[in-house]
Amino acid sequence: MASTCHGCGECRILDPAVRMCPSFRAHRGESASPRAQANLIRQIAVGRVDPRLWGSDAHRLLASLCVHCKLCQLECPSGVDVSSLMIEAKAAYVENHGLSPGDWVFSRLEMWARLASRFPIVANFLMSRRSARWMLERMLGVSRHRVLPRVRRTPFTRRAIRMGLARPQPHRPGPRVVYFLDVFANYYDHELAEAVVSVLRLAGVNVFVPSRQLSSGMASLTVGDIDHARDLALRNLRILGDAVRDGFTVVCSEPTAALMLRQEYTKLTDDLDAELVAQNTMDVGQYLLGLKLRGQLPEPDAPVPVRVGYHQPCHLRALEIGMPGFELLRTVPGIEAEFLNRGCSGMGGTYGLRRDQFLSSLRAGRELLKGLRDDSIEIGATECGACRMQMEQGVTKRTLHPVKLLGLGYGLQAPLRRRLKEPKPRHAMS
């Protein structure tokens, strides 16, 4: 079991839950706070509470309040990883009772995305129909009110084959990068994947996009499906480990994917490649900012006159690398970037997708949404695909990954530039 609360009492003085825990902000109950969750496990461990509570329905209900943002670990004076404790609690429940049908659905997000990508016209049409969304909510538990992205015809990994990116070519000159996509860029946001590849190539980087890569496994991990998350980790490590030994650095456009590779894979498995990959994984903004500091990233010269409200995702904050995407935005001429320091978006990965958690996710992120609606902000920006879904929920403003805006600064993606400030449908993603 992971380390538990030391009972130092500092959390009662600092009260970090009020300031940063999205679950506490949504429910306003002590049971939803990180200290309550950690202290319950501590009491079970020392025998003050019936140990049979571990893995029970009651404990699973408590653990389900955690969205695994990891902000509490940054605030805790003892450095307690409440997120990992709650994952262990969910895994204990799964071991005792099996995976519930609803959790199985969310654990296999990539499977559903892959299936939808085979029939994109049908899938996107159905996702726009109220009756189909009602059925989806009843059958799979996905809220009919949640704005969902449009699936693309094929995964970007297949396009990478046609682009000649699917084979490592370590003999080519320049820094070497293996691009780990995760689900959002691979199945939904090809513009993002194209922007990442184009900007890296502009800087003279040798880019490799493995065709057999899978999702990072965070969706499986957060429902306690440890076995499936471990299987995904091992299969990804076989690919990424070989690339790292060939001199490639792993870059991720999704902060959650970077967090999984850098922190969670080493907990899921004792495979030697896990530590190797963890030490050689970076957020793409962090990597590009490093190139800029070394004079290897050209200066953007195409003005992008727009006022941007930037949100720092929780998992990017958990990586403790600052705000590289925000720093890159400020290098693009014409962009006026404002940091919306309003805490978590409340989406919490799959948490905000669920029928019974949709409203609480909006309550958790209402401060961010309120800041985004300010008239001084024309578009939003964030690295996290899930946060983007929350930021585009019920508003007409678009939210983009910082690398997309950086690409506009290099004169790339002309179609995106033309519709940048155009209002999008309120109940659809851009």
C-alpha cells in the first residue's frame, strides 16, 4: 500500500482542499476532501476502522469522488499521494467484485474511439442526435449533455504511415523525437497532431510516430482496472523503450500521457524500460521551449491577433515543469495571453463524461468557465483534451492547444486561421 497520511495536521491549517481539490469544490463535503480520504485509509491501516471496509461498496463510493488530478500531492506537507491511494481502493473493489459494466465502458475508451473511426459519418451523425445520445446515456452512462469531439475517419497513426513517419530513422540528422499521441490527438484532433509534427520538423527534429502505440491507460487506471492499464503500459513500453535506446526522446501533446509515462508506468510494472522511458519523456511544450532556449526553434513571424485565456491542466501542474505552453504563446506576435488561474477545469478525464457526475464536474470548474466567458477573452487555450471539452461546454468560444497557435505563428494551418475567431455551435466542439 502507498504511504498514508502522517496526521501532521498541517492540512487543517492550510486547508488545501478548499483551494484546489475539484471534488471538494463540487460537493462541499468533508468526505470529498483529500485529507478525509487519506485519513480513512490511515485508520484502516492502524486498525481503528474495520479492515473489511477496504474494497467495500462504501469505500468505493468514497474513492469515486477522487478525479486523480494530483493537486493535493503538491499541496500536502507530507507529500501523500492521495490519488494512488484511491486507485488502490478502486482496484481492491474490482478484485473483490469485478469491474462494473459502466467502468468497463470507460476503461475501454480507445476501443470505442477505434470503432467509431471505422464509421465516422454514422458515428458523428448519431452523436449529434438527441435520441441517440439518450440511448448512449442509458446504455453506457455517458451524459447526453456532454459536448463530445467529432471522430476522424482513421487514426492519425495510419496517416503517419502514409507520411513516412511510422519507421524510426535514427540515421537522419537533428534531434530525435518519438511522438506519443494518446486517444485525443490520434482519433479526434488530427489538426493538433499535424501541428506538433509540423512545428517539430520546422525546428529540424527527426520525428517518429509509431503505428502500434496504444492509449496511455489513464482511463483504465482511474476506474481501478489495473490489469488492463498494465497491459497497455507493457505494450507501449516495448515500442517506446526501443526508440529511447535509439536516441529518441518521447514527447506527448497530452499532459495525462506524459504523467502516465513519467510516473504511473513505474508503479504499474517493474519492467526496466519503465524507468528508462520515464527519464526520457517530456511534454511537447517543454521540449519546444528547450529547443527555443538553445536557439534551435525559429521565431514565429506570422501575427495572430487574438486574446487568449490559458488554462494550466492539473496533470501538467503535477509534472512540475511550469507552463511551457503559456510561455510559447507569448512568443507569437499578436497574441495577448492571459493565465486563467482558476484551478481545475473539473472535467477529471472520464469523470465529467459520466451521467451522474456531469453536473458536479461543471460545479468544480465553474470558476474557470466564468473566467473564459469574460468579454476580454476571445478564445481559450489548454494542453489537455479533456479540459478542452469542459472549456467548450455550452460556450461559442473555441479552445485550442498552444502548439496549434504556435503553428499559426509559423504560417501553418491556414484553414484554422480563417475560422479562429468564428463562433462555434454552443453544443458542439470546434
